[in-house]
Amino acid sequence: MEGPHTQHPAGLWFSILGPLTADHDGRALPLGPLKQRQVLAMLLCRANHPVSVGTLTEALWDAAPPRTARKNLQVYVSTLRSILAEAGADDRLSHRNGGYHLRIGADELDTLRFAELARAGREAAGQGSFATAARLLRGALDLWQSPPLAELSCSPVLAAEAERLGARHLQTYEDWAEAELRLGNAAEVAGSIAELTERHPLRERLIAAQMNALYASGRQSEALAVFDALRQRLAAELGLEPSPPLSALYRSILAGDRLAPAADTAVRGRARCLLPGDLPDFTGRERQVAELNALLAGGRNRLVALTGPVGIGKTTLAVRAAHRLAAHFPDGRLFVRLRDEEGRPRPAGEVLAELTRLAGLPAPAPDRAQEAAAAWREWLSHRRVLLVLDDVPRESAVRPLVPDSGAAAVLVTARSRLAGLAGAHRVDVPPFSRGEALELLSRLIGPDRVAADPASAERILATAGRVPLAVRAAGLKLAVLRHLPLREFAGRLTDPGSLLDELTAGDVGVRSRVAQSWRDLSDADGAVLRRLGSLPEPVFTLHQATTALECDGATARRRLESLIDAGVLSAPEHEVTSHAALYELPRLTHVYAATSCAHTASEPSAAPG
């Protein structure tokens, strides 16, 4: 619900929880034409983080930027700097790491203040201080004026940012409603919640709060009607039943219990989040995170596969997306690795035993694995849980764990394409863009060091193929070896024989990871890769492949397609004949293949089988 307008503090104050506005000491700052305001809105949505030129360009012109886009963007930024200078803040907007960075204090932007109050309110609720929690959460909600940036929603990028802010507002409202219910203020919640449930009719946490509020206000029949409406809508639109906790709440209200069980803080607050920590220096991947959010939050895609070669950042991206999806999976987010520390596939029974333990189900008997898998799928189908299956070795490791129906979602990471996994929506993870790679390197070794020798920094990133693992290994190594000039390190990386060994820092190493991925390949695929390592460049044609493999075109095509299926070779995204296609090996894989080829150069030259 919208709260009353909050008085702006003295000094600078920016607002995006409603129309975009900027004040200085109570005086509105002139923000200029539409696209200039879109630039400022994008910078405020990512306050205190660099926003790449590419992201800003997309926000302003979507997929059709003019030839003068970069120049126009520079003009908008320059004008915004002048506006900030009039408020004595000309140093707030800077250019760094291929993008723009707007420095904002928590007391200068409504979204930062909102996040601060909401976080404090949740902490208070977790400690049982519900009066404090309700007050803090109400303070956060009062910052909300109207749907964010509605006048700028012609930009799909900004519309997505507004949707993200809306999801945060909704979660904060639910936290507030549950705190008020704990305090016995059911009438206040019942009077304000209907508008939100009309806009979000399938959100069970919100529906539970409404049912509790109505029942506690003496409106039993209305509380039961709310559940009936949800049940009918779930069946008609998704083919689902309400979750067991909500159904239990309905039965309690129907029986006229004196106190309805809280399908609420007690249940939702203990939703299990068993995810690895989100990287504090997570960089880029904005498009992929947004795509995963759209796929998984919508409830239409129960199975999504993140695929890409070793070191490309699939796990990091999956964990990032899972942390962002907390509001859409209130029953929990689980993370299970399907390989052991040595990179070997874990036995299916071991994985199933871990999942049943997390679900509180009986441990599977060795001779009843199929029954245990069915019980797991049944448990998952009745819950809004996000399950992340990391480093999947093959399709058969996934199939027994995915239910045929329900509101749960499964996010898989794998090196191979998992071509036989029916119903999976695949998202290919590419190498970093130039800007993303530069941003991560700058975060690891410091922007001043990169700015002092940008040409050498670019050479390091190019040699590393802009593969996230390699960029991180290089950055971590340089962060320790502060005396090592970038130029000298870039020179070391020019030797293919030592490249993979140079990209090592502590337990972060490239060679061991690439070697591990090779162990998953069949003997035939490994032999083909070694032959392809003899090619001078990682990008090649079918004709060049037939020469390297010493076979005819049809045989070479089949062998290349086998490598594509294994996830170690990429091909064009659009339809093209095999003779016209350009195939590409990941940079680090090509280097490893080249050195392997050199080591086996004396072996017989018979074509691989």
C-alpha cells in the first residue's frame, strides 16, 4: 500500500519510488528531457555501482541505438554533472571501468533508505520485537509514493528495474502485515491488504496474511472465500492445489479454532535457504540474471539449464539468481552439488539421500531408490521451492529429481548441453563482455592500477579469453603480487605452454579445472579436441576441421556436433549450413588442446575413432 509522502531531508534527495525527482535543500532540480532522465534513473537504480555504457544504451534505445548513441550519452552525463554541480555534488558522477558510477548516501535516495529500514525491520521481527519491526517496516512502506518510474516505463530496462522494486515493496508489506498480526492489529491489516491481493491473486504468503486478518477481525466467511477463490484460480491457471500450510490454515478457520495457525512468519520465516554465499564482487551478467528471474519467477518454467564451458561462471550466476528469487520461493531454496571434490559424479543414491534428508523424509533404503525418488518428487511438487542442481554430469542425474507438476522450479548448471533433457529451457552462459571483464579486474586489483596501464590490462583479459575463472585467477594473483607490472604479467601470458599455470592464485587455478572437464569426455571426443588443438586459432571452419582431423566432411561434422553436445565447442546461434559455419573452442580449452597436441605429436596419425 502507498504510504504518505515523507518529508525530504536537507541536502540532496533523490526519489524513484514513484516519479523520478531530485531535490536540493527542498528545491527541485531540473532533470531535463526524457532520455537524460532515463540515464539518471538507471544510475539511481544501480546507485554506488558502475553501470556499463552498454546497459545505459539499452535503457535509452533498447535494441536500436542510433550511430550517435555514445556521443549522445556523453552529452546527457555531462549535463547531469552540471546539474549536480549546482547542488555542490559535481564529484558524485564519475566514469570508471567502462561505465558510469553515481555515488549516493543512504540518506539521499529513497530506495537505499527503504532497504535500510526493511532490513532493520526484518531483523527486529526475527528477534521477536514485533512492535519495533512494525514501526520500521511501516517507515519503509511510507517511502513508497506510487509505482516506480511509471513515466519512464517506455524503456524495457527501466520497466524491469521498476518491477524489481515492486517485488521488494510487496515482500516488505508482507513482513509488516505479519508483524501487525502478531501485535493483534488485524483490522488495520484487513483494511489495507485487499488492494494488493487483487494485484497478486496467486501469492500465498499475502493470501495467508489476508485470511488471518479477516478471521481475527471476526470475518470468518470472508476468510474462507479468499481461500476458495485462490483454489479455483490455481486450478484453472496452473493446475495446482494450494500449499499444505495454506490448506491447514483454511481447515483451522473452517473449524472455528480460537487462533488460526500462522501460515506466516512461523512457516515462511523458517524457509530453508541452503545456498552458497553470493560473491561480494559479483560482476555483470545483468541480462542473464534478468532472464533467469523472468523464467523462474513466472512459474511457467519448472526446469532451466545454465550451460557453458568450464570456468564460464555458471555456478556463480545460478547462486546469484537464486538469492534474488527469495520472494518467489517462500518454501525454500536448496543447493546440491552433483560432483564430489575431485570432480567425479556423485552416486545417484547419495544425492537422493541428501535431498530426502533436507525434506525431512525417511532415508531411502538401498533397494527402494525408485520409491524414495517418487516421495521426493511428491514432496517437492507441493512446495514453492527452488532447487539448484550444480555441475550436472548427465541427463539421467536430473530426471528422477524433477516433479511433473507443481510450483517448484529446478535450476541446473552443466558443461554439456544436456540435449536429452526434455522440457528444459537452456540459457547459454557466454564469456564476459569487455566491460564486465575490466570491471572485475578493477575490483580485484584496484581501478587506479588498471587505469595506469589499460593496454596491458586489455592484453591480460584477451589472453584469458574473458573467461570469468581466468579473469579472477589473474586478478587475485596480481592483487597479491602488487610489485608485478601489468605489462610484465601480460608478457608472461603470451606463452601458451605456461599460460594455464600462470593463471593460478592459491586454490583458484585454471589448469586443474580444464583438465577436470577433459576427464568427462569420451576417448573419441578427447582425441578430436587434441587434433583441433593443432589449428592456429580457436575459431575455424569445417574445411579446416577436416584437414586437422584427416577425415571427410561428413565425419568431421559428426565429430564437431558431438563436441557441441558435450559443451566444449560453440557454433552459430542462427541457422547456417555446416560448410559456412564458424566453430569456436573456448580460449582456455584451445590452449589446453594445443599443449596436449604438442605432447602427442609423435603418436600415429590415424584419424580418431
